[in-house]
Amino acid sequence: MNLTLELVFNLDYEILKYTNLTNCVRTSSGRNSSEEIVGISISNQDRWNVKNRNVNIVERKDKNITMCIELRKFKEENITQLIKWIHSKEELMLWAGPAYNFPFTKEQMLIELNKAEKECNKLIYSVSEKKGKLIIGHCQILLDKKNNSARFGKILIGNTKFRGKGFGQQIIKELLKIGFVDLKLHRIDLGVFDFNTTAIKSYEKSGFKKEGLLRDYRKVGDKYWSLINMSILENEYYELEETTIY
């Protein structure tokens, strides 16, 4: 199968600047008023209700410096670019599963944005290449507050010039930090189609473990696609962080 959509890659990275989110917040305040919200600042008393916490900017530096990205709160103005990256039913299924119908439209994305805003259970990001401020991708976190867990989804490097250069691996690394460090989650999982070997290897490098195979899980055209479910627990994440140099 030859699909043009590539999801996850390897990365050596330099600096990621991000801001902390307050209560799935709608506004930002910090060093720069144009900075967008991407993480959650946690209260020890109630990490799901953090509206009184201050929004701040954190800058991180790591070895093997080559590139950096920013995760920014996804806005309505970003929808047009996102739509341009999806060219077929197969690409839409590979990126988002059955969440949308092809052709992917602005109306479908607005419904999701409004639902996320109302229920406050999903973090939706645009991914920017920090040096040029160019939006290159997309990612989401679906929160399960009752079970103290989350599911990653809709991870995409849409700009073809930035595929195969490690940005996807950095997205996963930062989403894991949001989940385990900021949100104090116990478990994070995701689904990946079994033929997407590049993504599977990258998830495994990030600490995800295969849990099971859902055989012929989705019908796409005349073919059936099987889905692998993968997960990582908080203790596995911290053990990997202690021993891994990215």
C-alpha cells in the first residue's frame, strides 16, 4: 500500500517552547500575548480544575540540537490548511480513522472544535516549525478523566517538506510530557494501522507497547485494515526518560 500521508518520524531536537493551559483555557497570558496554550498547569488539589493557575512559558533545551517545534492551540483559521493536507479517503482514514467523512470539510472540523470547547475533554493543537513559524502539522489528546488516562490521535505532519526529518517523534515526546508530567496521567494509548510500520517503530521508540490487534477493523474501499492498539504507563514513561537520550 502506497499512501502519501506520513505520521511519525525520528528526531534529534533543540528547544521546544510551550505554554501551560489553564482549564482548557480560551485565552493566553504570559511573556507574549500571542503565545498559545498547549499544556495544563496542574494543581495538587484538583488537576482538572486549574483555572486559577498562571499561564507561563517554558523553554527546554536538549542535546543533539537540530530543530524545534511549537504546539499551539488549534484555531478556526487553521482549518483551511488542515483540509488541504487530506487528498483521499485513504489519507483521511489513516489520519483520523472514521471521525470524519470524505471530503473533509470545515463544517466537520468546526463541530469537533465546538464539542471540545463545550466538554473540555480534548486538547487540539497545530504544530509549527519554530524557526519559520510555519504550520506543518496537527495532533490531539482525548482525555478520559474518570480513568486518569488519555488517547493520542490525529497526529500528522502535513507539510511534505518536513516529513522524514524527525518532527513527528518530537510531537510524540511533547504530547507524552503534557500527559504524564503536566496532567499526571496513569495511562496513554493510541491506535495505528498495522501497515504503518514507520509510525509503529516511532511509537515503540517513545515507549509504547503493543497490546493487541483488531483484525480487519476498518473497511476502506474494497480492503480491510487491521488496527494495533498501543499504550504506555506512567512508570514506563519515567523509566524511559531516565535512560533515553533523544
